[in-house]
Amino acid sequence: MNFPADRRFLLAPSILSADFARLGEDVSAVLAAGADIVHFDVMDNHYVPNLSVGPMVCQALRRYGIKAPVDVHLMVTPVDRLIEDFVEAGASSISFHPEATVHVDRALHRIREAGCKAGLVLNPSTSLEVLEWVGHRLDFILLMSVNPGFAGQRFIPQIEKKISTLASWLTAQGLSVPIAVDGGVTVSNVGRLAAAGAEIFVAGSAIFGQPDYAAAIAAFRWALMGGQA
Ligand code: DX5
Ligand code: ZN
């Protein structure tokens, strides 16, 4: 399954801020409200100090009838075994952190071979250099703008420059790879992040944490069209 191609900017609500007791219903509601992608955060209490959900829950969402792209963000180590499990569970894209595996190139290759889009996730302190020899294997790059592990943290402002530096590097390399940003993304900063070069916006609390999902998504789209929050 591909990311929707008709939109320049894509909104990916993170399930971490959804209601886990009624996840299918809540994810359906956010998609009906206009979200593009379901961002599925997987935490193992090892790579990050928190525990969330695994492939069975991804499969349960598919069985419930969720048709939208499911973007699996692995915050786990080891990475490899879970790739196949999430492919079978219906993932559309899978990303992981380079620090979490010894064989980054192989894991990226495996994700694509299995028919999913492949992404690398860079922590706030991780240098862009890790991308140098794997650009050809990437369908997207996810820049963390908080330290991974929890929803509702404050955006780290230095990441705005990291987005523009990465965008320039990708252009210089002749690579057309979308930049996603995850952590502390709000209606107030999303316009600047788009101007810096990001195209996919993960947002947990700023969407699922709001009482009216359609209003929250409309506010994001307005900000992405240049409106000031
Ligand atoms: C953090 C997760 C994020 C998180 C974002 O480790 O990867 O996807 O849910 O939540 P907000 O948007 O609330 O920072
Ligand atoms: Zn995430």
C-alpha cells in the first residue's frame, strides 16, 4: 500500500495518544476526520523506557477494517524478527532506529523485499551522517523532535535546522525522499517545519488529545497552507 499521492503534506496521528480501550473506533474516527496515515508506535521497554503494542494489535486494526496506510515506528531492539511479524500483520511502512540494530542496510533491504516502505528514524542527537550510504534504500526519513518513548513532550527547536540541512543534503544527492517529523508537532510549529522541508507530520497529543479531531486536522491543514496559529 502506498502513501496517498494526491497530497503534498500528510498528517499521521500517533496511536500512542489514542484510547487503547477502543482503539479501532478511535483510529476510524481520526481517519474519518481527515488523517492520512496511522502512525503505530512500538515500544519495548528496552530501546525506550516505555511499553506499547505489537503486531497483534496492528493485525486487530486491519481486521477491524482500517484500510489507511499503517506506518510502524519500531522503538525496539532487536529489530529484524519484528519486520516479518509486522509485514504479516498488515503494516504499510516500517521504520527503525539505526542504533537499535547492527545491520542497518540489511534491515532496510528486508523491509522493502517484504513489500513495505522502509524508513530510518534519527533521534534528536543522531547525526545525519548515518544516511550517507543508505539513501538508495529509503522511502522516507523520520526525524525525532523529542527523545523517543513518550507522547506529549516539548518539540526540540534545533530540529527545525536539522530538517532544512537534511532537505538540502537530499537535494544535493538527487534523492527524492520525504522527511517526516515526530514529537511535539503542533498547529503552532507545523508551518515552520513544512517550510524547512518536512512533508509528513506525526502528531499524537495535538490530534488524539483534542476533543474534536476534524477541527484539529482542519487547523493543521490551515497552518500548512500558511495560516499563522
Ligand atoms: C514518541 C513517539 C511519537 C509520539 C508523538 O516516542 O514516537 O510518535 O507519540 O507524540 P506527540 O505528538 O504528543 O509528541
Ligand atoms: Zn512515533
